[in-house]
Amino acid sequence: MADNAVLVLDVGTTGARAMVFNGEFQVVASAYREYRNIYPGPMMVEQDPEVWFNAAAEVARACVAQMKARAQLTAVIVASQRATIIPVDKEGRVLRRAILWQDSRSIPQCKQISELVGDTEIYKRTGLKVNPYFSVPKIMWVAEHEPDLYKKTHKFLMVHDFIQFCLTGAFVTDHSHASRTMAYNLNRYWDKDIIKATGLDADKFCDAFQAGERVGAITAGAAALTGIREGTSVFAGAGDQQFAAVGLGIVTSGKIEANTGTGSFVLSQIDKPVLDPQERILCSIAAVPDKWVLEAGMYTTGSVYQWFRDQMGSQEIALARERNVDPFALLDEQAATAPIGSSGVLWITHFTGSLAPYWNPYSKGVLFNLSLSTTRAEIIRAILEGIAIEVNKNISIMKEMGGSVQEIRIAGGAAKSSFFNQIQADVYGTRVATTNFTEATALGAAIMAAVALRWYPTIENTVEKVVHTTACYEPNPEAHVTYQKLSELHHGIYRALQENRIYEKAAENRGQT
């Protein structure tokens, strides 16, 4: 198996990554290319799909060039950002820029869905909240505002689907991506009642496959662009977060994934669909066959720390260049001088609205409880504590729904900070652990492909052999008590602002309603 390899293409929100794993899950080639979002108007986020494939082709070529022989490459599998939509014609030509998962222009369409179908009915059937995050409201927006383009559209693809089409010429999706549209039933079929009620055409959605199923082969055209041998098998992939759960070893109960990068995602694997009576947590279809995931997403967590660095961290940026270190490490050093709880300073991270558990597209960031004695270190620490507190709101709900949790596996760029990792343990009140592979999404995809190729018997067996914890952080009981009190206040601040419609009034003043 060491002589065979699979290529993972991970097409994310900020860049495309390619990684080649041999049969022993050693990385034998890797490459990355970054790209940028386009912001055509308030609450709008778009990208050019051709840029994605150009980036994917470039990193694939780079990986092939790093390998000794192209014949070693046995299969290709794709992971990607989710819920983003791309309208294409019958030939697969892109008809407009993609509307990203972060885009919130479809708030009016969400109100229509609530009236036409009902929030609770959507949740019962799909496991999702009515929210502009998901695909169906975006498609409805296209149908309403760009009707001619909607009529020309043969299929609405997601990122995974588009890259697969470019590689194979097949219009297909997978269960996990379909499960993030708001029109796919938790029992693994397109819900025709929802599609009909929203006025959309069912034939504009792709057939869905199980992750790991063979959906085609590299075409001659794709081979010329990517360097991958023509005829190489392409397996259906899955959403980046579902694959990340596999790559972190979250394939059985008792563990939770907390992945913090630009935003944060919290996942746990479950054996059957489970719904939250208060509809705060989502239930989606997993990458693992016959499994589902409880999931919560937060738009802005790590990106808030990045915002602070860029807007107010000029001294750390300059010093980091001088010392050749990461400016975030210098911010962490300063935050560590502040007391646990940041002397009561609280930071709410909702810079672009809130997903779970509040589902409020109007919510915004808050810095609370400043005084003339407040220090810069306390504000920096409050940002990190605020991120962990926001994540823990969803972890706590999952613990209520899914039973006992022995360990939280942490990942993403934020997990590089041991200081933040200890804050996470103290806030969650549960041991947190890092694992032996930083790119969990790519590893999860490689595991899926390896099992599909029958190099290994099962996903669970493979995970047990491959995924190991590298560092563990135990919670400090006294710190946890402090954070529990701050969490209650954190929640109370949000509720006070929401109940008095402060967020919506602010949005009205910005012209965003």
C-alpha cells in the first residue's frame, strides 16, 4: 500500500489545498493556493468558481510534480466548503459568480420559507434552521432577482460538485453536502414538498451519492490541466467539517470536535437523527455511512482575533517581524498577564451575525464592562475567552442531547496556541486534546478513500490506527466556575440586546434590513 496514493483536494473558503497520502497515511506531496472573496454589496459574499478550479488544478499539478510517478496515484477525493451555490448550464459553464455560505442577502427569502413551510417543519425534515447560511434561500434569491439566469440554469452545484464536474464531467453531489441545502431530508432524499413549496425546480438539484462511492474518472481535459493521469478514479467527497470529524477521530460517541479557524464548528457523531426541542443545534448527514452529526457553526471566532491583530495590533505585528515570530504568539503572551476572567471584561464575537445557538443574522459584536482601569491585556484575553464561551454554549447543548463527553478534540488554526487551548479546557470543563495531524479535513478524506479502495476494512478501524492525541489539557475547576458565571452574563447581555431589538434597529440604521 505504501506504493499507492490518493490525492485529496480541499477547496475551502480562503484557499485550495492538495495533499497526497500513501497507503500508510504519510503525506508524500502537498501544495496550497490562496484566493479572495468578492463583496459586491452589503451582506453579500461571492467568489469566482473558475478561480477555485484554477487553484485546484495548480495545487494538483504541484503535487503530481512532487511525486516519483503519476501511476502511484490511485484515486482523487474532494472536500470543500458547504452551502455555497454555483448555477451552471447543461455544459457546466458557470452562469454567475458563486454565492458563498457567508452571504446573508437572502434574509427576505428566509422569511418566505418560514411562511410557506414553517421553521419547525424545515427543522424536522432537514435538521436545519431557516437561515441565509444555507443553499435554498440563495437559490430562491437567484430565481427572484435573476429570473432569466435561473431559467438557463441546468444545475445548482456546490463547491464539491463543481470541482467534481470539472474533473469528471458528472453532475453529482454527496449526502453531506445535500444535507446543507435545506431541501434534503434527513432520511437521505430530496424533499419534494419543500422544493415545491419554495417554488424551485427539483431537476436543478444533483443526484446524491455516499462519500467514498466512485462517481467517475479523470477526463482527458482534466488530466491536461491537473497533471493527474486520465482514467484515475474520483470518489464522492463530503463537507469539510464532516471530513474533519473523521480526521480528528470523532467517529463514535463520547467525543466532540471543536474546530476554530475563521469561524468555529462543533460536531459530534450520532447513530440516528436527533433533534433539539429548542431547535438550536443542527442535525446533518455525516460523511461516515449510516451516521449523522450534531453540528453547530459560528461565523466569526478566530477571525475576530485576526481583526484585532490587523486593526489594533500594529505593535505586535512590527515586533513579530523583528523577531521573526507569529504576532498571535505575542498577543497570547500579553493576554496571559491578565487574570482569569479578564476582570469581568466580556467580548461577544458576532461580527457578521450569529449562527448556533441564536440564529440571528442581525447580531453584532459587543465589548462589555470596560472601566478606566481596564488594560489592553484584559481586552485581548477577553477576546479569547469570548470565543471559547461562544463555542461552549453549543458544546453544552450537545452534552445535554448526546450524553456524557469524555474528550473534546480541538483543531483549526487556533489550536496552535497552547494558551488558548487551556482556556478552552477551563471554559468547557472537559479535557481537550490535539491530534497528530493538523489538516484534519484532508486526513478524513484520505481515510474515506483508503477504505473505499479496501486498503483498510472500516473507517472506525482505520481511525483507531491512524489518529492519536498529541497534547491534552485538563480543566482547572476554579477557573471553570469563574467561566460558568461569566457565561451566564455573556448570554444575558445578548438576550437583553435581542429582546429590545437593538440589533435590528442598528441594522435598520445601516440599511441592511
